[in-house]
Amino acid sequence: MQIESLRIRNFRVFNDVRIENIPQMAVFMGQNGAGKTTFFDVFGFLHDCLNNNVRSALAKRGGFSEVISRGQEDDMQFEVKFRPSPEEPVITYELTISLNEKHTPVVKKEVMRFRRGQHGAPWKILDFAFGEGVAAEGDLRSYEDVQIATRTPQRVSSPDILAVKGLGQFENFPAIASLRRLIEDWYVSDFHIESARTRQEANYSETLSTTGDNLAQVAKFLYDNHRERFDEILNAMRERVPGVTNVEAKVTEDGYVILRFQDDHFKNPFSSKFVSDGTIKMFTYLVLLSDPNPHALLCVEEPENQLYPELLPQLAEEFRHYSNIGGQVFISTHSPDFLNAIHLDELYCLVKSAGYTKIVRASDLPLVVSLCQEGDLLGSLWSQGILLAEASKAGGRRDEAHIPFGGALHEIPAG
């Protein structure tokens, strides 16, 4: 699955942001406070809405008043366009969240649309408001299927629960189920090095948690069940971390599993408690990117932290490889070295304009495109301030344009 476009309205610093033609790997850069963490939290928020409900997802972030954009009284709105597979047409999901008369968060509108080519109004697959609505049943693989599909009245138990959460569990709503699977499989990294260091109970775990607190368990799973992948991780560690010749996930007598790193200069291996932050982080990324079942979306913030700059081009290439085998990747960064390793059409710039954040595609900036064609690297343009200056100009121009939510989404030219 691939997210092709995204629109956000009234979610913290994003008063009205839209991104189109999103590639398999997208990198987001900006100054401190520009909203990179908030952008990734959009996916965490929608994930929490699906797993629990809208009210609890907002409460986790301080409540509706803390999440709605400052000075705004309109609804909070999201629009995601995604393609379940390369052979299938784009599906649009629109979610509007507001407060009812009791000031309780509710789903004011929840719609899924199945696009009919490039022109004409799309067919609705799902149309809900305040916990009630209709949904199209059946295997909707063509426009004709959607047109003639039976639409049955449906209801969820509370107006703060997403219809996608309930209906996506049933076989007779496969299109809705595809969106549910997409959101469930979003991985928004919240990695904590100290959590990854600690010994863990010897439980079975196949997928790395967002905090990394089951790193040793997942390493053992890869060693036991996907030895070729684990060996590739070891080879990469030997090439990138001086002295590391082996890593093992060892089960102790009292039922815990710990990571041990072998340095070829010493006879006995070191516990993960005594190796550097950079070593732990590099091993974690290699384990994450070696998952036999790639996440539909992988979000990683500032992978350059604790890592030697010369390692970043290799890491960027591994993220790109991960995206090419099926998992879309979003990355935020401040690092010129990391930016030097990415393509122009993969980069988006976050800039503040009139108190809110805009997202500008680097390939829409004529001067940046011209300089890159002449051989300049993106990291150099970022360090010189050219990238930020051009993105800020474009972000200001976008403030002058307005597109009604739910209308056609088109990139506004930067020139």
C-alpha cells in the first residue's frame, strides 16, 4: 500500500497543509519548531483513533483544545489518498472531528471514496456521520463494482469510534478493511536507547516495538527463524562499527534475553549496557529494516542522532531499499550528510508562515532545481540557507491560495 497524498487541517501547527504525489521514500526537513515531530504525530494520532477512539487519542495529547490549531474554531480534518496495490485505483479517506453540544469529541464526518479515473465525482464506499451511515459491501475491484454495490445502513456503538474500526473487521467490507490494515500497520518510531539496552524476558517477538524495548527478543527471532537476514545484519555491523565482530541474543538462566557484543580485541563479549549509543542505534535500525514483513508506513525521526556522519549515506540507501520492497518510508532530518544522500524529488521542507507550518516540495523550487542540476548537493544548499529561504518564499505564496476541504487537491506552483 502507498499513501499518494495527504491533507491536514487544524491539527496543531498545521492549519492547512497538503502534499501530493508522495514517493515511496520521503524526507522532511526544517528548523527546530517547524513541526516535523507534529507531522509524524498525525499518523500516530490516526493510529490511536483506530486502535481506541477519537476521545482517547485526543486525551493522550492534552485534549481537543490542545490539538486544534491555535486561534481556530473550525473542525479538525484529515484526507488521505492511498492505493491498496499498484494494480488498484486510488481510495480517498476523509475524516472530520469536532465537538458536540456537550463539548465531547465526535466523528462529524467519515467518508471513503473510490476514484473513477482522473475526472468525474468518485463513488462513495463509506459515508458516516456521528456514528451512523452507509457502507458498500462486496469485493470492489472495479468502478462498475462500486457503482452497483449494495449500500447498507450501519451503526457503531459510539460517535467517537471510527466506522473503519468496526466495519474493517468484516469480510463483506474488503475495501474498508484495506484502510484499516494500512493504518494498523503504520510504524511511528519513538526509539529510546536505554529501553533497548535493558534485559528483556525471553518472550517471543517478531516485530520491533516503536520504543525498541524488545530489541533483544526480535534479534533472537531473526537469528532462529531468518538466519540469512541476521547474518546480513552482522556483516553490516562489522563494516560500520570498529571492533564489532559478533552480536548475540543470549537467554540467561533466569529467563531473560540480553544482547551481547563481541569485540575482536577482547576474549569476553560486552553486555549492551556497555556499548555506545551509536552501536545500539545502528543495530536497531538494521533489525528494523530486516523485518520479513515490511510495515506499510515507517516513520523515523532524525536517524542521524548518535551516528557517525559517514554512515548516513549507507543508512539512507537502506531506507530507500526498504521502501522499494513494499514499505513506504517517511524520515525527518537536520543532517546535511543525510540530505546529500537523497534525491531531489524525495525532499520536503517544513517552514513557518504566519504562525503555521507549510510543507513545500523541494522539486517545486526552481532555483533549487537549477542548482542541483548544476551539481550542488541538497545538504550544501541546506547549510548555506538557500533551501530554507526558497521554501519560505514558496510557503508564503501558498498562504494566498485556498482550496475548500474535500475539493480537488492540486499542488500550487512554487514559481
